[in-house]
Amino acid sequence: MQWTLVIPVKPLARAKSRLSDTAADGLRPGLALAFAQDTVAAALVCSAVLDVAVVTDDAVAGRELAALGARVVADEPGGGLNSALAHGAAVVRTTRPEAPVAALNADLPALRPLELSRVLDAAAEFPRAFLPDAAGIGTTLLAATPGHELRPAFGTDSRARHRASGAVELRPDAVDSVRQDVDTGEDLRVALALGVGPRTAAAAARLLIPGQ
């Protein structure tokens, strides 16, 4: 099964506010962009991925991610994360009605294509499925196979919310890079230990990372 990934990217100026203990205000937009670039670059070379649709209204993010090969979809509803994801999935299915779609976080800088393929192959067995984040509270990937709506419920306690919505919780082995999103300095330290992509590595070299 060849998936289309829908990746939301909020305006870079407002991104990653919880990294304030690690990155100065002026550095956070560049760090958020680096996360998204490394996430998209890894996703595009995953054997289970056909293409990537990035939902954003940020001109810089759109330009840089399009340069990597992503399709950029304007965040027309402007109604927050779940609205953006539902809109992105709907746009994808206007041209490919039977496309399997998966929402993927944009802050997975350690993402490994083989591990992503493992998760998507597991998701293909169910109408809707999700992968919890490393903290066990949130969600990093939500998938919907052909004929099923994505119905995203990201936000506070999204693991519980997606489970309550009927999505199957995936538990594949050895997929740490797909679960390790980055919201805090500690998250970034763990991602760096896993091995991040080149853009994040360069951006993080300018920061003081707790524990490094």
C-alpha cells in the first residue's frame, strides 16, 4: 500500500514555544523548520510513501518543503491542527479518492524511513490506526485506509482521544524514531541521541541542550 502523508506545519514564528528553555526566540523558527525538513525528507524516501502533502500557510516553510518534493496545501480553514489535517486529507482525495492517508507530525527529526514503513505496513491492516508518541500521551501518526475518513483528534491526550474514536493503537517493535516528537529540550536531547537529520543537527549545534 502506497500512502500519502499529510504533514501540518504551523507558522514558524509561533512554533515550538516549549523550547524556550533551550532555544532563544530568534532560533526557534529555524529549528522548527529544520525538524519539518528532516521529517519530510525522510518520509519522501520511505518505500511505503507515495507522496507528502504539507498543510501550511507559512511562506518560508512552504517554499523550503516544496523544494524537497512535498506538495504544499494552503491551510484554508485556518481552524487549528485537526481542521488542517482534515482539509489536507480531503484535498488529497479529490484527485485520489481511494488514497490511504496518514497524518504525520512535522517534528520527528530522527525519523528513519524503514521504521516509518514498518508503522505504515502495520496500519494497513486496520480502517483507522494510530501510533502513540514516546511520552505515551500524544500521537505522532494517524492513518486511514481507503474508504475511511481520517477523523483526527490531535491535541491534549490525543492517544486516549484516538483510541476512544475507534482507531486501533499500533505497537510495532523498533520504531522509536517515529514516536520521538520534539516539544521540549529533553525531547530534543533524546532525538539527538537517536540520530537526527542533517538540518536539525546543524540547527541544534547552535543551542545549549540540557544534558549535552
